[in-house]
Amino acid sequence: MQDILFNFISKYITLTEEEQNAIVSLDIFRSVKKGTILLKEGQKSNNSFFVLKGCIRTYYIIDGEEKTTAFYTELDALTPHCVINNAPSEYYIACVEDSILLISTSDMGVEINSKFPKFEIMCRILSEELLAKKQLDFDEFKTSSPEQRYLNLLQKRPELIQRVPQHQLASYLGIKPQSLSRLRARILEKKS
């Protein structure tokens, strides 16, 4: 799993052996079972997550119903808002699949950045990329129909269709599971 992480980091910065050893010494790799809740609404946390293998999701519970807002798969990073503003979380984070995660704290980040300043540069670049991607995703979601959202998902993240339960996928698309079934049937009909 370390190799996956180091290959990812190498796209941004070059690590010395000392820097690689410093990361490994942090003991940040965790195997987490499907269904595990990593963060609950109302809970405070200082954990950030990087998915090496598997899938996690963020969701709210509104009027007793789960509303999925995002899926994070291999090489996706998530720092919950509650870590940044030091407040209770407004949402949940859970494992959709058995996952291998890199779980770090803000204290670890400060320690690594002070010892190895180039990590701060990498984190800034990653943050900028993530912010730009999130804005595009949000704009696309707000300006598209459910059918367009599903087609965009098929184009950009087709693996989610097989990996995620239909009710979570429907919630993510902003529709009911029955509507997703009808939408899929309509799309199949158009292709025939």
C-alpha cells in the first residue's frame, strides 16, 4: 500500500528515502470494514482520509433519510469540514466497501510540513485541484437533469455503478431508487 501512496505523491514531488521513512513511521495505514462509520453527525474529529483501496461516502440524514453527497474511491482525499473549523460534523462518513485508508491528523500534517516543507507545497496544489473539481462537479449537478447526471456519472466514474448500492447511487444523483430504475430502462431503450 505504501507504493500506491508514494507513486501518487511522485506526481507532485520527489521523496527522499528519509521522507518516505518518516511517512511510514507515522503508522497511518488502516484496513476498515464495509459499513464502518468513520465520522458521525455531531462528532468532532481531526482525522483526514486518503483512500488507497475501497470506497467511502459522505451523507446527511434528513428527515430520517440518508442523502449521499459524495463518493471517494482510490486516490481520493477527504478532509471533513469539522476538522478545519473545529466544530461538530454536520454529516456522516462511512465505508461503502472494505477499504484501506491513510488516516492522518492535522497535528501529523503540521509535523511533516515543518520537517519537509515540500509536503506543504504538494498539499496546496492538491487542495487547489480538489477545490476546482468540487466547484465543477457542483455546477454540473445544479445545471443538469437527473438523466444528464446519470450519463455524466457513466462517463466519468462508471465503476461506481457496480460498486455502490442502488439506493446510495440514487440519493447521490438526487432521485429516488425507483426513478433511477426507470431512468436506466429509458436509457437502455434509447440505445436499442
